[in-house]
Amino acid sequence: MNNRRVIIVGGGLAGLYTAFQLEQLSIPYVLFEAKDVFGGRIHSEQPKVNNNQSLFHDLGPTWIFPHHHRMKALVAHLNENLFHQHSAGAVVYHENTNTKPQIIENGQGPLLHRLEGGLYKLILALQAKLSKNNYQLSCQVDNLKKVNETWQVTVTNTKDASVVIHETDHLILALPPRLIHEYLTPTHWASAALTKALVAVPTWMANQVKFVATYHKPFWRENGLAGQAFSRVGPMIEIHDASAKDQQGFALFGFIGLSSQAIKSFSIEHLKAQCINQLKLLLGDEAQHYEQCYLKSWGSDVHVATDKDRTEPPAHPDFHIKRFSQELSSLNLYLAGSEFSEEDAGYLEGAIYAADKAISLLKKEVLLKNH
């Protein structure tokens, strides 16, 4: 067996940020991520162009809100930059198929921030701060077992199917509650109350379907539009300017108003074509002259969504982690996924909040054992 003082499961924002903090504290750890790339729900596409500075287009989380001070601090610490979500110009509203889209002047939403170059740059910046021998990609945790004071963590390499059992004193789960319930065998180590709570909390964004189209120029801005639209017709119910920088990487994105289950009855190419036609109707004929377009159905991602997520309507996560403080402490188990946050649960800010809480508790336990 391989022994490491701390094991982190999950390489999304929360897991990478946790690893980054442990690296700074010189606490030995290893991070396992089931996919062959980091990021979790932060997923971006990079256009295939002959330019090393090519920008990323977000198909997962996009915005950093004004009150998200932890995210702002992390962005600054990693020498990345924020810019204002473009919102200048008129907004378009389409109520039904029997009426023309309405143009609404000065109808913009609240001030929001985005990361220059796309949010995946934050993932790459965090990964670059980690020692390569402290993380393993394509390594799926299949089983957790608590034996006396030690965690036994069974890890399967998804590329060669090899299995290794690792041991650790402290275990950090940087995953949504339902994924923990689905894959990490809580019946072996959790109380009935904790097990029930894990499966009850919805995975944020798990049933979202998002579309992005990229353009050579921001034709909507030139025509006095914000790139923002709302529709009761669909397929997209909400559309925004998705440019990767204020004056570069021009793009539009939309949330598709269909569940991941309903999406299965369409071909991806047919759905993409419908989205382009909708952009043309709402924002002008130039929308059909896109460079590339992408679609991501999060419900089809087995590393994000469970069956329960796919069949339930979206809802904000609300875990009440303090109810389980004593149980988690006795297990040396720390829950760092965004859904476990007491503030902004599900959002990027929630991932940093939950990870900070987990690290704070871990430091106390490590200091106690050292004395």
C-alpha cells in the first residue's frame, strides 16, 4: 500500500485549490482525478488556430459576482485578470412564436466579472503551482474504507485498469455530495443521516446544457445590441455576450431550456443548427457566419451528474454541514466541494469557501497530532 498524509479526491476548482494550499503549507498529499484533465465543471473549448495565445470559451461556470471576494483574491494571486461582462446595448426579448422579438433599451442585468481568456486559465494556473508527483489524472477512486484510524482508498487507473490501495490519515473529498454517494461507498463509513443528506443535495449545474458560438467580430455590438437576449421560444432561454476578452475572442453563449434527458432526442448537430438560427432571428443575419460552435450537456457527464440529477428540476444546494461536524471530525474527513459551502453553495466562490473551511479544520487536526 502507498501511504500519504492527505488524499484529495476530485480535481475541479475546489480540489486544485486545496492542493495548492497544502503545497504552500508543505503538507504531504496526493490528488486523484478520474478524468484525464483537471477542471471538473470548469470546462472550456480552445479554438484550433495557429496562435499559442488562443483564448478559451467557457461551457461551464462563467461569472464572478461583485461580492465573490475569495475568487477575486485568487485571480489576483495567480496573476490573472478580470474584466466586466459586456452588457452595453439593447436587450432582446422573444415572448412567443406569434410575435416578433422585442428590442429593449437599457435592459441590462447586474455588473458581473469574467476571467480574461476564459475560466480554464485559472485551472491551468493552479495546476502549474502543483508538484507533478503530487497528483494523478485518469485515476478513479472506487472504494473508501476506514480501518481504525486509517483511510484505505482504492484507486483504479482508467487507462490500464490497474488498481492500487492507498492509505492516508486525512481524506478530503472535493466532489459534489451525490457523486460521493454514487461512487465513494458511504455505506462503509458514513452514518445513515450523513448518507441520506449526501443523496438529497442536488449537484449544481448538473442538468444544464450550454451552447457557444464564436465570431470574427462582435456584430451585435456594432448593431447597438448587448448580445443579451431572453426567450420563451427556445431552444435557448437566455443568451449573453461570451467574448473571452473585452475586445478579443468574440462569442455568444446561451443556456438551452431543455433537460439533459430531453436533449437525447436530438442530434447534437441539429441542436447546434437550431441555436444558430435562433441567434440569427434575435441578433441579426450575421449570426449565421460563425467560426466555430460548441455544445455541452452536463447531464451526460458521468463525472458530474447522477440519475437523480437528471430527473429532478434544478435547485440550489443546501447541505447544512454543521450538523455533521462531530462525525466528520471523528473520521478525519473533510468535505470541500462547492455544494458543502455555507456561502454561495454551488458557485465558484462556494468552492473556495468550502475548501478554505476544510483546510482550516485539517490544519487544526495536524497541529494537534504534532503536539
